[in-house]
Amino acid sequence: LRYNVQNYLGEGEIEDSYKISKIAAHVPDLVVYSTLTNDIPYAENFHGVLLFADVSGFTNLTEKFSLSSKKGYGADELTRTLNSYIGEIVSHILDAGGDILNYAGDAILALWTVERVQLSEVISLVVKCSLNIQDQCGVRETEVGCQLKVKIGISAGKLSKVIVGDEISQYFVVIGRAVDEVRLAEGLAVASTIILSPNAWELCERDNIAIDPIENERAVKVRYIKREPSFSVEKYLASRLMPNAELEKTLRKYIMKTVLQKIDDDQPLEYLSEMRPATIVFVNMQFKGGESDQEQCMTIHQAAIGIGQQIVKHHGRVNKVFMFDKGCTFLCLFGLPGDKREDESAHALQAAYGVHDLLYLRTVSVGVTTGPVFCGVVGHPVRHEYTVIGRKVNLAARLMMHYPGVVSCDSETCYYSKLPAFYFNELPKKAMKGVKNPGVLYQFMANKQQITVGKAPMSVEREEGYPLLGREKEIEVYSSMLKGFLEARAAGHKNYNNVLIYEGPIGYGKSRLLAEKNRHQQWGISFRVISFELAKTDIKQSNYALQTLLAIVMSVQNCKSYAERERVLLSKILDPKMRQNLCLLNDILLVKFPVSKDVSLMDSQTKNKKMRNYFLELFCKFAEDEPCVYVLDQAHFVDRSSLTFLLEACEKASVLVCMALLPHTSQSGPFSELSRIIKDPRTLYLNLPGLEPPVIAQLACQILGVVRIPSEVELFLVERSHGVPYYCEELLKSLYLGNLIVIEEVEGEDEAKDVDILFPEPTLVVHCSKPSQVGQEEDARAGALGRKMDLLASMLKSRKITALDHFVDRALVCFVGEAAKFHEVPIPLTLKGMALAHLDHLQPADQMVVKCAAIIGQTITTQMLINILPESENPDKLNLSLTSLFKSGTFECGSKPKQFTKQLTKESECWDALNCYCVQDSQEDVREGQ
């Protein structure tokens, strides 16, 4: 045990001792008291006894607390419950002289390091410790009705401590036959039982331990111990940790940056405990068999460095390394405090595939899941670790085990990654222990090494019968531009607005707005719509957007071979002069036309220029043949080479281009070409505002498939959603799954009469197809929970809810659930994740300003911030933070009028300026307003 040694130190050394004690509490004694002079990597042999305690009920407990209706209290209560139970188990282990190697989610691995001749005595000691744990902690009731139970496996024998890593991060692993045996022993145990592995049973004092045999197994079940163990644990309890700068520097390498920041800032570790949306990655690397300890040590070392680099590169963290299932397993986390990204699922998948590629010489299995998990420091005051617990953690581990040799993921990871569908292949369903209804599972294929080109479909499609609500003005602007484009084209001039840009944050409905453009006829005039959506990975591939555009224009996106693409291109390009240089399409469209003599004589620079001119000529020719509307979603991911082409094409060709961007792309984005397109006089730039309150009510009805919502729900959505469609959808999902709202059939005509009061426009009634009798019976058996999970899955895909189709052609109404308290509803974890992602991108000083401002409210004054910020914040520092927060879009002037459209010229300064719209009466007011 590590004691606070204030009594033994001078006053100046107390703080150093306290700091090193807090750091050492995250690392096992096996590392803390090891030699610091050994070169890394190294393996060190010893004998020991292992205890593996697996707690059941933590996952259910986590979900119970996550659904707590008390706003913000769930994580605190969960932390107290977890640490109360785990802390008691750990106390028994520490009192018996054990060392906690690690906390693996809801399991604890402990070690007793002994001499070979002491093994039998120490096994008796560990058995007695295990019996005490089962007696005191075997079954524990919790205040939320979940029962916690523990089962224990014990093994003993020769082990090796392996230390690997680099100057930045280091990891320890205990390897040996006893590690495999302790997990197998635990696997044979059931709740409240203790199992001795075959080797432990061979080495123990058999006459002192009463056991029951296990059929067809060499392992045995412990009943009781006859005599108290005589082995003294005094030497394990006498160690004291003194201040040591070199030791502290070494121990810091074993702890994640997320935890070190809290320790360095002297903040309570409880601040790290929370229910948080995160992405979990389990990596398992199998050994070939027959390797020596030194060979395994070197293999783990090389893998740890490579995996660490891949994970950190994609903003993740390696949390733990441990031996599992005859291989080495790495638990990696994405979305922790300070690392949150809105696209963390995509980052995690890319990192997973990078790891899989890196270790291609071995069998590597990776499981990736995304969802709410408990993140926090779990354990005992003198020995604890940062870990994650939850259903998604368990699922990621099961995916890793049941789908060997591939990168597998759940449907949420696939959906939230926003990566193209052809990056994924659906996996066959398998029965997995402890996992019910995992949903559709996928193999992640990562890159676009495929035969076809131009595959980048829009993720959101237009839905007939589900009108786009609250965007009438935006649609009207597009219709006006489309009409001007068609008229200008007929008249043979280019005096029209040719680029329409929708700007809006995530969740404002840009993709749904672009989906409305997929109409190929208007006012009796037919035209071609070419639409595609880009992903974050595309910006790194030169000419990718251009390749996709040309492939769709030339209609080769669905061809399955180069020969088929060549046939289509020959049918499209009939001009003899252009046919002479078809070879210029070879690289971009993956075809094999013979290289012409002229092209073969060109140097690379001349050839590239010739190619660009050829592509532009093709583009202009097809634009002349038929009117074309080009729709680009996620246009901020267009690569630079493609932007250069697009800029030139918009100047020379008669086309209409519609694209969607995230805010501030031209300020923070890497490419000036996009700024030139935005500031072109022919570009019309639209800022998407939030939806008006009456539209929010209509949207809620459309999402739920009801004709009416209660006024309490409407008010709640208006206040919490801030007019953002996606926020509204997530809030409704949270209310429905939390039983705060219920969906019921309208009973009689009288109750439906007041629908027109809420909706002066035609009532939004959803008519669903009649299910079969079998379907009705299945729905009845599934019950409310099944319908809710169906609804959740439906909401991931579309606003069109199909989970309520057991109501056959009947109008549905939303009601407030019993004992619903809307003021206590916590923010949904998905929205919390978006807010955390934005906050984590900010500098620490800016984060402090945002947190203080959030305490005051949505609208604040500078003076309020000055009054509430800590004394260390000075006015100059505050002004710098405010400038940064305005530029990032976190803050805006509270007097800013609603802007609908703007045309930014090359001379315009507004794109880089901090605009204030407050009424200023004097120079003093100007200074105060700033």
C-alpha cells in the first residue's frame, strides 16, 4: 500500500510526495517498485498467483443511471455506487497483500508476487481472500434495483512482466500460461463462486482446501478453507513511496494524458466521471505459438508503438494493454475529454484499419462500437484507473472475438462515421455471449480500392409525402436561380447566378435541402441533376471530387470493369478530335485506351495541363448538350485540385452548382480556391437559420408520425432545440426512450378536432401500410421495449418512422408520460458529444470563458463575464478569447439581425471581420460593447 508520508517529510517535500502518490495510484506496484535502469523493451520472469474477479451487473447499472431523469446526477451516483462496490473488493485484495494489475471495465486482475517455494501457501491466502470477497460482496443490491455479483478465478505459476513503449508512452503486460489459465478459470465460474485453475490446484495445499470437481474439467470449484493461512503479508504492507523526480517522470508515461491533466491541475478525479458518447476500439493480435517470452516481448513492443502512433494520429488514446485469448489486446478510446471530435467514428475506423494494415503479418481482429458509456476513475483511493464500462464496451470486445481477422463495427459507428456505404460489407449474424440484438454489423473495408469509380451517393434522399418543413424561402431562392439559369441558357448568355451555397452548422438540414434538388423537371423543362456527397477522407485524395464528377457526367459510375467503362465512353464521345486523346482519361477514370503519339511525347507538366484542358472541354460540351444542375454535399471536403477545376468550370461552362458547407469553411479551410468561389459576384450565399417555433411543432409530428403533440412537449422542444432540426430529433428520441412521452391512437373524432388549432396548415397525418397478421402477433409479443428499439434504429436512418406501423391506418397522438418532469431531462448524449467536440477544439482560456458564459445564459454582456471570470482573467486576455470565440462561431453579437442571404465580393471585408450590431451612442459605448 502507498501511504501519504507527511509525517516523515519536511514541509517543502509534502506537496511532491502527494503528487507522486496520486500518480502512482494509477500504476500497479509491479511497475512502481521496478528497476528504472532497464532498457525498454524487456521481460522479467517471476512466480506469482493471479486472481481474476469479474463483476456482473455493471452494464445494467450503467444504463439505469444513464436513464436517470435527474438532470446531471446519473454519473455521480453511478461513480459512487461503482467505487463503493469495487473499492470494497479491492480492500480485501490489498489487505491480503495483493497488487491490482488493472481494471478491465467490470473486472479486476490482481497479483501476488512470490518465490517458487511459497506458491502453495500464497494460493491458500488468495483462496481465503476470495472467500472473504464472496462473503462480503458476493451479491449486492443497489438503489436502482440492479444486482451486482462477482465470480472469481485463481491461477498460479511462472509469469513474465513485459515493459514496452517509447519515450512518450509506456505499457506493462503480464504474460505466461497462468494468465490464460486465470481467464479460463473465471470463464468456468458462475456468480458467487470461486474456481481454481488446473495448475493452481496442482500447486496448492490440497489438504487445506475443500473443493467440488467440475465435470470434464481439471479445474475445481472451491467450497471452503479448513485452516487460516499462515503466510505473513507484512512485507507487502510496509512499503512507502518517497518523492522521486525520476520515478514520477517514468510513471507518467503509463497514464493517459486525459488523467494527467486533472492531476497536474490538482482537480478532483471525480470530474472525469461521466456518461459520455465515445467510440471504443478493441484490437487483438494473435501470437503464432511457440514464441519465447523475449520474442513475445519484442512483438508486443513493436505493436504497441505502431498502434499508439495510429491511434494518437486520429485523436484517440490507448487505455490498456493486456493478454487475452492467446494474444495481446489493446483497448483504445476515442472521444475522451480534450479529444472529442464530431467525426470521431470515422477517425476510429481509419485508425483501426491502419492498425490492421500495420500488423498484416499476424492475425489481427478489431471491434469498433459507438455509443454512450461510463467513463471515469474506478477503484480504491490508493489504487484506481481510468476505464470505460457499458454495453458498447462489451459489444466491441465481442466483435473482436467473434469476427477474427477483420475490422468489424456496429451500425452506429457506420452511421456516425458519415463514410460512403461501399466502405462497409454487412457481416453474418453470430450468437455472442452477453449480447442481445446487436443490430446490423459491418466489416470496414476502409479505402476505395474498387473497380468502379464515381460512387459517392447522397446519404439523404428526398421522401415523397414528407415535405421539407420551414425552408420555403431557401427553396424559393433555388427555384428562382434555376429559372434564371434555364432562361439564360436558352438566350445564350451567362448573366445569371450560377452557384448557390447553403451554409449551416451540423444538424441544420443542409443535406435534406439539397435532396429537394433531385427533381429532373420543372415548368415543363427537363434537365439533368448530378449529385454526390463527399467524406472527410476525400479531401486527402487529389482529384477525387473531379473523378467522381466526370464519372457521373460520363455515366460510367455503375460500370464494373474498365472494358465496360471504355464502351460507355466511346458511345458518349463521338467527336473525332476528342477521340484522339481518350488516353487522357486513363488515370482519372481507370480505363486503358491506347496512348496517342502526341501524349507519349509530352513531359509530365505538359501532360497534366493537357489533361485539365481536355476534362474542361468535355465538361463544357456536355453542359451545352443538356442543362445540368450539379449538387455537392459536404463541399468543404472537396480536394484542392478539384476546387481549381470547379472554379474554372463555373467561369466557362453554362451550369448551375448547388453546394452545402459548414460555417467558417473559407476562414479556417486550407484552400483559397473555395474562398474565390464563395466571393464570386455570381455566387449566392445563404445562411440557414434555425426553424421557427411553429415549424418545430410540425417537425415533431412528422418525426413521431402523430397528428398532435402536447403543448409541454412543444415548449420543451422550442426551448431546447434552438430551432435546429437534428436537435429536435434527438430530444424526441430521448423523451420517447425515457418514457416521458407515449404514442397512442386517437380515440374518436372529437379529440382530433383541435388539431387545426396547432396546425393551421393541412394536418400531418402519417398513413402506414397494413402489416400481416404474423407481423401484428410479433409486435404484440415484442412489447413496448421492442417498438422503442425499432424506433431508435429508424431514427438513425430517416425521419420517416416505421416502428409504429402496428397502428393500421389510424391517426396517432403524442401524450406526456406519467410523472414526466421536462425541466429535469438531461441533454441527449449525442448532442452532448457535439457540444464537447466544439469545446475541446478551443484553447483552455477560451473554454473557461465559454463555461462561465454558459452559467449566465444564452445572452450575456462583456461586463457579466468580467464579473464572473476568475480573478486571474484580465481584460486583455478576455478580449483575446472573445476574438477567438467570435471567429470560431462560438459567440456572435446578441443584436445580430437574422440574415438570409449575402453576396460576398472579392473586396468584401465582412468575411474576416468581427461584426457588432449593437446600437452605440458614444465611443465609451463602443469600447463597452467590444
